[in-house]
Amino acid sequence: MQSVDEEAKTPRLTRTKSTASTSSKDEAEMKSITSSKEAISEDLDKKLLSIDTIQEIPILEIDDNIVDFRLYTPLGGVYYYDALKLPPQPKFVKGWRIVQLKDTGLQTCIYPPESTKEDSPTPDEKEGENPPAPPVGITIKLPPKALFFEQPKPARWDPEGQQWRTDGIYNITFEPEEQILSFKM
């Protein structure tokens, strides 16, 4: 066995790569990369040319009646209104008060009412036309501590579009001294 000093003194032979062989190898790699890029671009061009029609992306139209919550903030929560059917009214006969009792309680009705073709039109109505339902008037007393710099904007929920809308609401009045907002819909 050789000692540690002898190992340090003995020359070791190592192989080194020549610069000529390294550069030719790099050139070969570059050629293969370039050829693979060309093959990919040719394949992509063929696929693009094979598409007969390109479907257009639908452009969403911006509707002015949709409430943008980046511009407006809900205040006071959400008010939920239902139209209710009146219960049977009492009748007075010979000093007696007759009241029909029902176990159903209050029932909601669809507003505006849907009419059927069986309804007979009045003389003022044309055949096939239904008179519009009268508007519902709503008056809300706003919180006294709220300060409004502009008129509040009421909105309604559209269940089909899943968004808040301002169309269908008109005759909006705001009395800042009394903090009362009135509108019809």
C-alpha cells in the first residue's frame, strides 16, 4: 500500500473533453430542437387549417338596469314583499255576523296575476289583450342615522337572471327631511 504522501505525489491521468467534440454535440442538440419546433408549428398550422368554422365567443351586453355593486352599497338590508289574498270578509245578516273560517291561513298570490283565455274580456278590452295589473306602491321609512348624498336607488331581484335590476321600478321619490323613499313597481 502506498502512503498518503505517495498518493498525493503520483500524477493522475484524467480525461478531458475536447472543445471540438463539445461544440459539435451542442450544434446537434440545437438542430434537433429547431427541427422539433418546426414540426410542432407545422402540426399546429395543419390543425388550424383543418378547422372549418371557428365559433364566436358571445359578447355580453352591458345592461344599464343591472345593479353594479362596485358602484352601489346595500343599505338597511333587503325588504321582502308578498301579495296576500284577502281572507273571506264577514257578512252581516239580520244582526248576525257570518264569518267563513279557513284552516289555510294567509295565502300568497301571484302578482301580477296571470290571466287565462277563459276570462271574458270587458267591452273596453280588445280580444286577446289583458289589462295590465295595477302597480304596487311602496313607501319605506329609511334609518334616521343614515346620511344620503344622492337619492337612494331601489332595485328588485330577478330570479331568472340571478341579479338585482332597476327596471320595472318607477315614480321614485325621496324626501330627505323625513327620510322617506316611495316608488311603484
